[in-house]
Amino acid sequence: MVEQAEFAVLARRLGDRVKRFRARRGMSRKDLSNHAGISERYLAQLEGGQANVSVNILWLLAQAMDTPITEMIEADSEASHPDLPLAKKFLDRLSPEQQSEAYVLLRQNFKRGLKLKRRVALIGLRGAGKTTLGQAVAERFGAPFVRITSVIEQLAGMDMTEILLSMGQKGYRKLEYSALENTVEGHPSMVLEAGGSLVSEPRTFELLLQSCFTVWVQASPEDHMRRVMGQGDLRPIAGQQMAAMEDLRTILDARRHLYGRADAVLNTSGRPIADSVEELSRLCAPHLGL
């Protein structure tokens, strides 16, 4: 009975982990089942902690989400410094929001004396207002406005839908890193709009954080949904509106602590666009000039 109880706990943890990784990637359950080559019904059982999972299934899921399988099973590696396990234990006791705050404090403390960044990057979910605000601020400071998704499409010679269908998450993430690297090298100053899921790729997100002053442009889930529907686009949360809203909340919850690593936060809900432009301009002024 004890072994069965332990197995049930492990199965639930694994299911939660798969669901969390899927949400960070912004993939629907149907998308993941298609890319991994497993049934959507089985995936639902797995995420609910009701499936007997093999290593092969974990490998397929990890490949489909371009995530190391070691992270899927939470394998711990030996620390290179004796203080690291203590630091990890301390951080593990904190909430996701507190962990993000601790990360920001560490970055701020150890980046002192570094050259002021002349690039600004806007991160956040679709519908937050990144494009509108980014274009306005770039124009005000006379800086180029760059959408990383446009750079990715130019590199690949196809649109985002074709990229994901033909290359999968792994191919897309490689393109995303190359696009960001090329953009940073080619623009000593700019306003960059990052894709909503960029933060889920550690190496790419770290490059962004090191190269740009980052601002999390956020909004309420209701505003996100309303704006996305106004654009006539529900990717990657296509489906019935109630289910779409639930997926949006899940994605936001899964990425909240990642977005929280930004240097600054701008909430666009319940305020005129002009007010948001003014606040973003104030945040960006030390980095873009004026």
C-alpha cells in the first residue's frame, strides 16, 4: 500500500511537471500529442497522474517540447560548490514570486559596474500591448523597433505556423536563439519585442537579460483575451472561449516567475495607451537616450 501511495504521488508530480512545461511552451494538449506522436487521451491521463509512463514516452514528450529529459524527471546533479545545495534548499522554500524577486536582487547586485544597456526588450504574453507600446517608444527615441518573430521568419524563409509544423519546438528554439543573437549583434540600440514563450528557453532568455534592459508588459487575463480576440488570433489557445481563458491563465501562471525576472514591470490594464507609453518612456529613457 505504501509503494502504491508513493507511486501515485510520483505520477501526480510527473503529470504536473509535463503540464507546466507544456504551458511554458504555449502548447495546447493537442499540439503536444501531435508533435510527440501519442494520443491526446493518454496525455490527459498522464497530466492527471493516472498513466503508467515509460521512459520512451518521457523521451518523446521531452523531444516534442525541446526540454532535457533530465528536467522532466527532476534528476539532481552534483553541485560544483558546497554552498549551492544550501542555496537551493533555501530558494526551494520560497514561493515562485519570491524566487523571482531573489533572482532579480542577485542580478542587480552582481551587475554593478557593468556598462548601461542601450537595448530595451519587451516581454510578456500576446495581448499585453508590446507591439503598440514598443513602436511608440522606439519612434519617440529614434531607435529601431524589431519584432523577434519577424526576424525568425526571415531566417527560416517561412511563417511561424510552417516553422512549427516542419521543424517542431526544437528547430524553432534554435532559430529563435540565432535570431536574437544576430539582432543583438546588429543593433547597439533598439526596442525589441520578444515572443511570449522566449522566456521558457533558459539560454535564449539569459542572452536577452544580459543584452537588454527588459520590461515585462503585463495585463489582466481578461484584457489579454479581449485584445487577442480583437486581433482575430487565438493561437496558441484556439478553442472554445472558456477553455481558451483557462489555458491562458495556465500559461500565465507557468511563466509568471520567468517574466518576473525582468528589470521592470509595466501593467497596461485599466489605463489609456498614452499613459502606458509615458511610463514605458520613463523606464527606457536612461537606456535609449534623452
